[in-house]
Amino acid sequence: QVQLVESGGGLVQAGGSLRLSCVASGSIFRLNAMGWYRQAPGKQRDLVAIRYRSGSTNYADSVKGRFTISRANAQNTVYLQMNSLKPEDTAVYYCKALTDLNDYWGQGTQVTVSS
């Protein structure tokens, strides 16, 4: 079992920045990737950014150049630096961990961008 704890969400004005953090704990035998997804009301949950064990990353087109995913020296912590935020970035942001055995989700953190 893997537990994910997210933090860093909140309310920010358009053009502002936030940094989300996600710490994984528990039975982390092999984390293949950690990423961030988001879900706005009435919409599906979509990938925002993901970082693979190899170090490679992938971003949604809508956030390229504005968001950066990175990890701490501890392999089980990942960050999402969000700059130049827009009202359309408003959503619940979820951390996801992909392992050899299962995928795990965090509880989500609300990000609200006011215009």
C-alpha cells in the first residue's frame, strides 16, 4: 500500500504562482512515475504533468511553459510549480503514483485561480 499526501493548493489571482507537493510513503518497492492530474467540476480527470523514474517528463499542452514537475532528492517526493496561472487552471489537483504493482491516488488539493 502507498499513501500520498498532497499540499500547496489554495486561492491565487490570475498570473500568480503556486507550488504543489506530494509525498509518497508506505510500500514503495519501485516507483515508476509520479504525476499530477486535475479535475474541474463536470469534467474528466486529465493529466497535467508526469515524471518518470528515468527523469523524463510529459506535460499537457495547456500547461507547457507554465508548469514544471520536479522531484526532491528523496525519490518519493514530487513538486508541481505552477506559474502564470489562469482561471481555467482552477480544479482539484491529484497526485498519482505508478508502481510495478498498482497505481495510487492522493486525496486531492483544490487550486482556485480568480480573474
